[in-house]
Amino acid sequence: MKQEATLIILAGGASSRMGRPKHLLPTPNGTLIDSLIEQLSPMFAETLVVGRNLTLSRPDIRIVEDIRPEQCPLVGVYSGLRAANTDLAFVLACDLPFVKPELVQHLLSRAHEADIVVPVVKGYYEPLCAVYRWTAIPIIEKSLSRGELKITEIYDRLCLTEVSEPDIRRFDPEFASFVNLNTPKQLRLLAQL
């Protein structure tokens, strides 16, 4: 079911450990970014790919440039939220290729009036597989202007809904949605897509 929400895929990381842009990694279904778009985009009103100096071979997807000079995921979240045409957005790092659509739907369903809906796995927030509302924009702006670049630093200033491991397990028993690709050795995992 299509949500009145925006899919924001962050593709602006340096990829220093991988040695090449992660969003262009090859999978059995095209590039990593193409695979994510094919899997998730039909669920959303629009899809944005956020980063710096990106090129995509998809005219149906809007590319959004980071609008602040700081290089961190919080700038990507901020840039995507500012560009979105909906109040609600699901933010996903492009190096999380195994995200479960059922989990995404569940996170969106938990948004209600929350500013952020974030999974908590092994005691840690998963801020790059989470739902953000446009109401977070002013807090993000203040945080960035103070040099606070860590996404989770904004959480205590917003209405936050945490999604627990038992809740996540109903939609993703293996927690595959949070397996990210950082090194060339992990590329073999892409064969599972």
C-alpha cells in the first residue's frame, strides 16, 4: 500500500572502507541504489536520493544535494526532509540492502504524532533506518549550527517512539534490515538480493 510519505535514501557517504561509492555497487538487480528503489519506492508518494555530486540513471527519481557543508548523515536527513513534499519520511542509508518492506510499513504505522520512529537493536538506535517528520527540521538546524553532528543528539529534544527488538522481530526475525555493507569482503552478501 502506498504511503503518504517520502522515501529518502542517503547516498552521500565517503565509502572510504569500501573504496568506491556504495550506492553504485553491483547486485543481481542492478546497482545497490536501483535495488533499493525497486523494492521500496512503490510504497511511497515520492523517492529522493540525497548526497553530493550524485548521478543516477533513473529520471523518475529526484536527486537532492546536501544543503550544508558538514559531511555527516544528519545533513543528509536534513536535506531530504527539507526537499520532501510530504510531512513524513522514511530515511534509509544506501548500505542497508536487506531492509524488509514489512518492517518499513510497521515503522511508518507507528508514526502517529511522533517526530521520529526509530528501531532499537542491541541497545542502540538505528537512526538510518527510521521515520522522521518535518517537525524535526528546526531542531536539526539548531543542532547543526551548534556543531552537533550526531543524529541521535537530537532525539532527546523531539517526540521519539522507540521500536523494540521483539516488535522488530515480528517483521524481520533475523534483523537483516540492519546489516550494512562497509568493506569489500561483505560484497558477497549482495548475491542474496
